Amino acid sequence: MQKTTKIPTTIVTGFLGAGKTSLIKHVMENAGDRRIALLINEFGDVGVDGAILKSCSNESCPEAAIIELPNGCICCTVADDFLPAMEKILAMENGFDHIIIETSGLALPKPLVKAFDWPEIRSRLTVDGVIAVVDTPAVFAGDFVEDVVAIDKQKAEIGLLEHDNPLAEVYEDQLLCADMIILNKTDQIAADNIAKVKADIEKEIKRGVPIIEADHGRISPDILLGIKAAAEADIANRISHHDTEEEHDHEDFESFVLELPELEDVQILHNKIVTIAELYDVLRVKGFIRISGKPLRYLVQAVGRRVSGHFDARPSAGAGNIVIIGCKGLDKQAIIEVLL
């Protein structure tokens, strides 16, 4: 690749548990002769997504080309975290044909797109496209819908005119910045309900963004890579709830890491995760667990009350750790008592 050519970069956004990592994993496994570098950002101290992608052992994206930025949000720490990470990728030998950035599930993509206009990288990189991955069953279930009854009650009692729903705002900002929207997990929901979710999204966005259905993030890399949106030059058309804010923070959300002992029965853990989702409004749980008598590590993932898991490709080593994410005010001690 000539030095004067800007390296295309795809930003993959989407709320917690939407399936961003599955999408990227599928791209890596079907990349062909593309040389891809990955930048993975997570909201939590344990880099679960990076570990999943490193387990692919794909020649098109070796482990050295996967950079992790856990416990933070690159949309908030552009100068401190994002720019140094991108400069590290650009300095790697042999170079890359494409860079993929997986944002945390709570990140706003627009500030990250703006960062591509920074002098340090604007002559070397371009935003090929912003891909918003949607958890279709969760959207249909109303996880991101404003509580209209509650709003009306507040207006009647205290004259409140605005309602701050952090989940809805993050979800909508991710859609409004997208060049392509992936309705993921469509194998878990009826066709009529998929159509309703799609229609609702089309009402929300006004830019004619293509909406594609998928399950387990199975979309051809030829569709996702090569959009040529140059999104950094189109930032004014990407409306955000946070446009009037000088900076974005995540004070509405929090997370903590819990070390778990070796387990005998993984189903018991699944049941406990359902319990903490129901009792304490836990949004997301993910991590690697050691199961007695099993040589491989067990990857557990949960979005709300929906829990799944499987044995990973790598041997189990060290203690098991899971990340618990929820809205501000998580009852950490109560959650720990349920899980341990």
C-alpha cells in the first residue's frame, strides 16, 4: 500500500451484548488476503472480547495486531488512549489493509469519528464506515424505549418536561451515526417482529442507511469493508443527543469484576445470573470460568436475563473472572452474595 493512501478504518458500535465481537470474529475468519488490525475497547477491567478474538489464531490478523483498551471509553479519552493506540498500529511492520475498531457497548461513535480529523492521523486514516450492531430481540422487547407512563406521571407531579434515559440515548446515538445497521440475532425472533424493529429504526434515522439482517454476526466482509463513507467529512449530518455537551462521560453506568472459584455445574451459574438481572437490573455479564474436569475455559455471556455460554478454544488457566455491568447504583455486595 502506498504511503499516500489512507488506510480505511471501520468503527463497529452497538449496545452491550449486541454481537459486535461475533461480527468481527466472522470478518476475521473470512478476511481472505486482507491484512486487518483490531482495536478493542471494553467497559470493564477484564478484556473478554480481545481474548475471544485472539483465540481465532487467524493469519490475516495475528495477536500482535490486536490492541486492547479495557476499562474505559475511547470516545472520552481520544488523546490519552485512542491516538497512541492508532499510532502503534500504524508503526507496525508490513502494514495493514484495514483497521477495525470495536467500541465498548456504552460508547458514542460520533466523538470517535471526530478524532479522525486530528492532525496526527487525518492524512493517514479515514473512517470507511460506522457499523451499528443491533440486538434485535432486545429492541423488540422494549429495552431501549422510554417509559411513557413514568414520564407522564412525573410531568403531572413535578412538571418535568424532559426525561433522561441513558440506555435509549446511547442506543439512538449509535444508530444516528451509522453508515450501516446490522439487525443481529434474527434467528431468535419472528419475521414480523424483525420487520417492526426495522420500521421503527427507519423512522428514527433519516439518512437512507442500509439495514441488513444477520444471525451471529454472519455478514460477508465484502459488505462491511469498503463502504468508503469518509465519515469524518460528514460529521455534521450525524445528529447526537450529546452534541451540546463539551465531553461525554459514563456516570450513568458502572461495572466491577468478580473472581469466581472453579465450578462444578455451569447451569447453576446461569441461573444465578438470571437472578441478578431480575433483582438488580444487571445489563451485561461476560467472562471466562473454570469448570471442574474440563480442560478448556468456559465463556459465559449474558444480556439481561438471556444467558449463554460455550467452551472456548483455549485451555483453562488461572482464576475465573466475570465482568458485571449495570446502571449507576449497582448493589455490588448483594450481587456478589448471589453469585458466590
